[in-house]
Amino acid sequence: MKNLKDILYKVSVSEVYGNTDVAVNAIQFDSRQVQDNDVFVAQKGVRVDGHQYIEKAINLGAKAIICEEIPEGRSEQVTYIKVEDSNVALAIIAANYYNNPSKSLQLVGVTGTNGKTTIASLLYQLFKKAGYKVGLLSTVTIMVDENEYKATHTTPNSVAINNYLSMMVEEGVEYCFMEVSSHGIHQKRTEGIEFAGGVFTNLSHDHLDYHETFAEYRDVKKSFFDSLPKSAFALVNIDDKNGQVMLQNTKATKQTYALKTIGDFKAKVLEKRFSGTLLTINGIEVWTKLIGEFNAYNLLAIYGVAELLGLEKLEILRIVSELESVSGRFQYTISDGGVTAIVDYAHTPDALKNVLQTINDIRTGNETVITVVGCGGDRDATKRPKMALIASQLSNQAIFTSDNPRTEDPQLIIDQMEEGVSAENYKKTLSILDRRQAIKTACKLAKSGDIILIAGKGHETYQEINGVRHHFDDLEEVTNCFNQLKKH
């Protein structure tokens, strides 16, 4: 139990009805979860307004209500607290409830369109190998040192974030690396959390179904850096024109990384192969198992963070050479017949272009590149023709298929993709609605030495159709296809 007055510390309160000097049990923002003596926070969401469920929460035993609008029929047994923004209030009371765990950790947030999962996950790997207890909050998984928990969102809700951070403190974790999504920033899920550093990867076309304009998307990312304390560092990819924008108003120490321009942390790619990349980082040569220019940026960010957090330079480079690729990020398998299949999470135009350019840079020229790609339903539709355009331009054969159609008609999604294909590339494309069949077709078309890219879902082990998640794993599917072809 916690005192309501204590967890309201630093919350901007405009009106109070009732007693704040009372013991409360837990914080809830879903009325269905409310139990006796809980605090219910009524949020105005994208689809649902929590204010409609205040009465339900009280009937289930809520002792206090935090809301933006005080209801007319108030109960004498309940404390009502009016705030300007329930999302901000929820984040601050969650941090207070769990004794502000971020202050006891070196917490680094990673934001940007592409690379967040790779950078956060590899930083977790690196610091573990350096002998530290480490935490990770990512799209793929949540780690409290050695203990793994299922991830549901790129950035969890603020109660979950603080709960995990609190568990990390109890476990003796020193460093934590966290993906910070634009949705998470916009919905104030990271308010009240103290970051030791922030990383900006890049900015390209994504989430315009949510943010409406690219400028708004950019400014939401920027607000994360604006809020960093003076004690933190802000490390940005200065090769991206938005890198400088992120630094404009930050109080944090400004640091940059780059491949093409001058930066505090600089890399140069010397050699690219499917087995890895040879590069220099700040003038020192290092071989890495990670592949492609986009991973050179990721490694540079990782190196920069590790050095800024005080690790020794040569120790960082030694561990960088041991790092393994993250699940579903340029993950490849080679068939007995010599066909290479690459599974990658690339679900934005920029990410797809990066992966295909990397494949084209490495291949000798005689191999055929077959790309299997779809676009998610109920998400930004404007990127669909762009994804198809890139796939058809940079592959010898593009197969358009279903991704996670969710509540949309998958055929309509493919139709919208096809609109982006130019007349001269149309002969290079196929449309196969069933994703399993599309992967099988790619395997049958491929000859020894050819390369299949299966893009869009990466680490995901499901396909979501009409609200139901069915087991589906791209790597598993292509491995099964290779095994089937071996038997024939």
C-alpha cells in the first residue's frame, strides 16, 4: 500500500475533492482491472475515453480517481483529483509508486525510425559480456538481467515501464537500454523517467497514420531530447538531416556519430561480406558479424554509448567483434542447394531499401534477388506503394503478399502496393495472397547462389488476421521449404 499524497508528488493538480492522505493499493488505467483501494486513472485514448468508466471503477472498489474532468455525481467515499493531462499524471504517479527506479539506473533511451531494436539489444549483449547486470526494454523482449518477459509494445505503458525498472533495481541491474517509440513519447509514457542518455538513429517514412504529418512525427521525437536533463548525453546520427534538429534545444551533452560527415564517433566500411563487415571505428579496425552499412551505423551508436557510459575503448571493440545479430534482423540461412534466405523486420520504405542495397552491394552480380514483402493492415497506407516500388526496383523478382492484414482486406493492401510499381518493372512482380505460398514460390524459383529476402515481419512468430494471431514464423517457413526441396 502507498499513500496517495506521496504518489501525487510533482503531479500538476488543479482540483481535489476528498482526502489525499489515504492508503491506496495499485494504479489502474483499465477499469476492468480495478480492485479494492486502487487508484483509477481516466485517460482520453485514441479509441476509448476512460472517463466513461469512472463509475464502473468505483463500483469495483476504486478509492481515488485521477481525471481531466470531474464527474457530476461524486461519491463521498472516493477522492477525485483533477489534472490537466491524465497521461502525464499516470506516468508521474507510476514513477512515484515504484520509488522512481530510473534514478537508480543508468538508463539510455533509443529512438528513431529504424535501428532501435538492434541498438538496444546489442547494448544489452555488450554490457552483459563486459560483466554487468543489465536490463532491456525492446520490441522483441524485456530482460531483467537474466530473466526474460514477453514484450507487447515497443514502449510499454508507464506503469509497466516503472514496474520493470523497479524489478531491475531490486535485481542489482546497473544499466538499462530502452526503445522509445514516437507513440510512447506522444502518449507521455516516458514522463517522470530520468534518462542518462538518448540516442537518435534516423528518421524516415513511418507511423503517418498516427502522426498525420512528417513534421509532427519529427517533433515528437525531438521532444524526447528536449526533455533530457543536463547530466545526460544526446547522441545523434549526424548523417541524417534530422540529427541536428534533435540537438537544437537539448540541455544534454551533445554528441554525434557519422559515416559520411564529421562526427565525434566516426566509422568507415572497408569490406562487406555475407559473413560480416570489416570497418574502422575512430580509426581502429574491427571485424563484426553484423552485415551492411545500416549495421555500421548501429555499431557506431553502440560504441558511442558504451564509451560515453565509461567503458574502455579497446574493451568495447573486442566485444563488438563478438556481438551476434538480433532475432529477425538480417538473419540468414543457406540451403543445401546454396540458396541464401534472409529474414528481416524491414517494414518501412527506408529499412527495405537499406537491406536490399546491402544485398546488392555484397552479391557478385550473377545471383538473382527475390524479395517477398507485404504491408501491415490498419497502419500507414501511404507507404504501401513506396515499399512495392523499392522491392521491384532493387530485386530481380518481387513477390507481394500478406503481412499482418489485421482487420483490412489483404487483397486491397496488395492492390495499393501494386500502384507503386512502374511499367518497366511490372513483369518482375508476382502477387500471392497467402504468405506461406509466397515463401514456397520464392524457394522454388531460386537456384544455387540466389538470394531470397523475406521482409516485414522479422522476429514475429505470428500473423494477425481479423484480430486473431495465428502462429507464423518467416524463418521457420523458409527452413521448412528448404527441407522439403532437399527431399525431392
